[in-house]
Amino acid sequence: MSPRGWAVLTLGVLVVALVLAAALLIPWNRPPAPRADQLAALGELPTEQVARGREFRAALRPGTWTALAVGLLVALALGLTPLGGRLVELAGRPFGGHWAAQAVFGGLAVVLVADLVTLPFAAWRQSVLTRYGLSTNGWGGWAVDLLKSYAVSAVIGAVALLGFYTVIRLAPRWWWAFGAAGAAGLVVLLSFVLPVLVEPVFNRFTPMEQGPLRTELTAMAARDGVPVRDVLVADASRRTRAVNAYVSGLGPTRRVVVYDTLLREATPAEVTAVVAHELGHAKDSDVAVGTLTGALGAGAAVVALYLLGSSRPLLRLADVDSVAQPRAFPLLLALVTVAGLVSAPVQALMSRRVEARADAHALALTGDPAAFEAMQRRLAGINLADPDPPRWEYLYSASHPSTVERIAAARAHARELGR
Ligand SMILES: [Zn+2]
């Protein structure tokens, strides 16, 4: 069988594995609470809070969607015309057009152009956040954050680009196989190292200070049978008033992180409800499941790019001879951009189901649906959430169930408890 035949077979196997992993590991049988309960919850939220959340989200919306559209158009313009290839050549020229220079500097230049084009929308978003009092870091802090994230992406991107095009040169016929393994490996590696190498670039993390709350949280984790080494506090208040918590890392790097803003704004019972939700993620290995599906998806993407990228019409549009050239990188980026936009609703749906399971875990673990509901109200109020966002936007991009869904789920749980 030819390398192409093997690639088709490999892609088939990866897609089946991905579908199986998603089918078996995502809690699909967890439909949202009945709509009537959601509407009842919505009716009880303060009208002012709902209106302000909606106003804020409406103010963000034009910028968010225009940025997506512009990002897509630029990716297509660079990838499906000779423009991107020329940019790659230009970036490699000071180095005599060496392939490694084209691969790294050309690749980064293409990504940078796409970022710069959407920069005005990012700035607009920051201005809206400031106007509504959510942002606390000012333009200086915003710019520093932006430069830091460019630097982090450049380092990770340079390693990935150099690795990718080195493999292509070493194995011109089988690079897709090594590339797929490498991409999957990179996803796993990043899950391990992001919390210890990248997150500290943006925030300071300190162990939660000793006290009744910490004792309570540690006892709860022990009761839950979840090995969590520490609860860390992030100095999120340096850039936002928003409250949040998350779990990241794998194995030795796993940690539960709460924003300092959450500790400042919420009652201890509400913080406990939030951490119980995060323990649910830890207990169900949601980071590991996300890493596994991400790794399978990345591997499948590389093989699919190899197969799609050998399509004559696409190569002709990009004015390249082969997808294996650094000059074809903009074409690959265009295909990845389209795939990302198309798969966003599926990713959002999987995320919402996983989040709903973590909510159920929190309710069962704390046995305190009232605190859970209070926490949801507070989260929505401070973060200026739309408690019941427009359906299309929810389906396309909501990573979490809506506030009214989460409150309705808490009430359903309370009814089960007979309260
Ligand atoms: Zn969560």
C-alpha cells in the first residue's frame, strides 16, 4: 500500500477512535433542566442584573463576531492565494531562503499578520470591559499581557514549526505519520507543562492561606477521594473583577486554582460550591479526557491536512508544488482555521456536558443546592453574564451551561433531596 493509502487508513482509525472516545467519555445522557424551570429561574433574577448582563454581552457581540469573520477572511486570503507563500519567502530571504528560516520565521510571520489584523477588535473588547468596570489592568497592563501571549505563542509555534518541517525533510513520504504522532505528543506535553511553565507568566499563584475555609476545602477533597495537592489562589484581580476557578494540569502538575476575586466577593459556602465543581473535574479526569480527545484530534488533523493538502486545485490556488513546502504553511493554516470554526459548536457541546457533570458532582458533594444557586447568581452578577443567552450564540460557543440551566439543575437536585 502507498503512503497515501496508509494515510487514509490511519485517518479512518483516528476518526473512529476520536468518535469512540467522545461517545464513551463525554456524559451525553445529561440533558439540560426543563425549559420551564429555566424560565422560572430567569424570572426570579433581579431585572436590573439581567438587563446589565445583556447590555454588556450585546456590546461585546459585534466585535467578537466581526473578529471571527475577519480572521477567517485573512486566513483564506493568505492560504488560498499566493500571498501567504510570498510572505513566507520574504521572511526567509534575509537567511538566504533557508528552509528552516522559511519554516520558523515565515510561519510566525503568517500567524502574526493574522493576529495583527484582529488586534483592533481585541482593543475594542478591552475598551468595552473597561467601560463596564470588569477590567482593572488599564491599557499598559493589557499591552503587556498581549506581548506576553505573543511571546509564549512564538516559542511554542517556533518549536512546532521547526519540528514539523524537520520531520518532513527527514521522512518526505511518511512525514504525516510522524507529524501526527508529534502533534498528539505536543498536546499531551502542553497539558502537563502549561500550569507550571505558562500560567505563571500571566499570574502569581500562592497556596491558599491557612484558615477555616482552607481546612474545609481540604477536608472536602479528602472526603471526595480526590488527590489534590493544594488549592492555589491566582492574583486575577490585577486584570479583572471577574470571578472564576479552574483545574488544570495532569498527574503531578494537577492543581485547583481559585481567583483571588472569588475569595474576596463570595461567601465561604459559595467558594466551597465552586471548588466542589472543580473537584468534579478532577475526579472525572476531565483534563485527561480533554487531552486525549485533543491529541486524537491533532493527530487526525495532521493526516487530514496531508491528504487535503495534496489536492491539486488547492495547491494551485496557493501557487505551491507540494504541501510539504514551508510556503504551503498558510494553506495549512487556512484549513485549520476553517476546521476550528466548523468544529466549535461540537466542542462547545462536549464542554457543556462535562461542565454539567461537574455541577452535579458539586451538588452531590456539598449537599447544599442553596449555596450552589447563590454562587451561580453571584458569578453571573459579577461577570456580567447573560443568564439566558441567545440560542444561536449558546449553541455555537457556550462552554458552560447557562446560568438559568445551572440554577434549574440545582433546584431539581434540591427537589430530589426533598427540600
Ligand atoms: Zn468547570
